[in-house]
Amino acid sequence: MTLNAWFRPSGSLAQDGWDVVVGPALDGWRYSGLRIASADGDVPPLPAGDLERMVVPLAGERFIVHVDGERYELAGRASPFAGPADVLVAGSGTEVRISGTGSVAVAEAPTAVPVPAAVLRAGSIPVELRGAGATSRQVHNFGVPGALRADRLIVCEVITPAGNWSSYPAHKHDEQRPDESALEEIYWFAAAPAAGAPADADAFALFATTSSDAGSIETTALVRTGDVALVPFGYHGPAAAPPGVDLYYLNVMAGPGEREWRIRDHPAQGWLRETWAGEAVDPRLPYPRRSVR
């Protein structure tokens, strides 16, 4: 086991006009994928194949997406911290073309089972306030079962206010069993100075993973905007935002079984959930939806 073997700093996954490409070309990676593009016009086209995709605007006023020639317009946002954006799913066997100005993510998962193209508008995205006290975070559950329909992909995004912890208690989903799903997971991070912090403050956070019976992994990393953590197995978390820095991450999950998110907490940390009933959610949440200025 090599420390941070599954951690990829910003820029290290750039390929073919994309800032980030995660997929089966990475050794040991099979079920989930992610692309991030910095766009000023057309994004590199995504050909039809045995892949389903979700398009998530990260920053920018709007993006135009063509799925097999059918046009969709997605409303964006000022930054990943500015509440939800519109999200689109494009099923297996469809060509996807994206244009716009800003930053856009495309989650991918191999499957030959098609689903119809669909858009979930920002105002209809389920917003969950998870945890309590210093573990409060905001989760946008657009790409989970019960929201956007998909065959394999499970996608969401998390905002952790400055000074708080998320992905905590640490948990895992690397075995297929009645109380757990086998899912690979990708974290794409963004960090930004929080309200009241200097604009040039060093924006970083912390992220960790540890081993489970499914495999050996150890990640202990300072994370900044554009960094990627891959979790093929093992317990993942915590993700900790230091004082003065807000933390965002996009999570992409997929696996060999049914599209379900069942987790098991780290046995030494699961007790924390029992304390949430006696604590209030951080009053800074929810962060409101803000458009591009």
C-alpha cells in the first residue's frame, strides 16, 4: 500500500482537451467515470457508446447540450458553492455535445441499458441538510435513485461550510450484501475562501481514506480545487473544511450491482450519528441558489 496512490492532483488527469478524465483506462478502475472541462465555446464531443452520462454545470451562466441532436438548455450558477444547477442525463447509446462558457462536469458509467434523456431543473433538485453541528453539510441529490432516472450512475454534490466535517463518520460501500452496495466512488474537489476570509486566502481542505477487507488504501491529502480522490474500496472520510474555507465535492458512484446506495460506517465512528438528534443543523445552511452575476 502506497500513501495517496489513489489521489490525483489537479492537472494530472488532463487528456484530449479535458481538465479531468477518469475511466477504465486507469489501472484498477472499472465502473465509474468523470470528465471536467473548462469551456469557452464547444466542449470536446462525446460519441455514442455503451455509456450513460450526467451533465452537471459547475460554473457559468448556461450550457447548451445536444443529445443525438436534440437541444437542451441548462441553467448554470456562479460557482459550485452557489446552490444547485440544472442537470441532464443522457442514456447509453447517445452522442452528447456541450457548449458554453465556464466549467462543466460529465459523470459516466458503462452500461448498454438505455434511459431517456431528461433534465432536472435546479429548483426541483432535492436539497438535504445532513448531519448536525460541526458535521452539518448540504447535499444536492440530483443523481440518486428517486431523482434523475439512470441505470448505473449515482451522482450528488456536497457543500461543507468552513470549519465543518463531512463524509463523517467514515463509511464504505465495497461489498455486495443486503446492507451494503459495491460502488466505486470519485471525489472531485473545489475549495474557496468563505465569507469574511480574504479573497487570496489559501483555500484547501483535508481528505482521508483507510483500508477495509476489500483492499488496502491510504489517502491523507490536502485537497484544493481540481484535485481528484478515487475510492475503489475502503472507508472514505472525513473531508474536513478548515476555518475560513468552504469545501465542495462532486461524487460519482457506480458498481456491478443494482443502482442502490447502501453504506456501512467505520465501526469506531458510527456512534457519531446518534448525537445528531440532540444538535441543531449549522444555521449557515442551506446556502442559497445564486445566479451568475
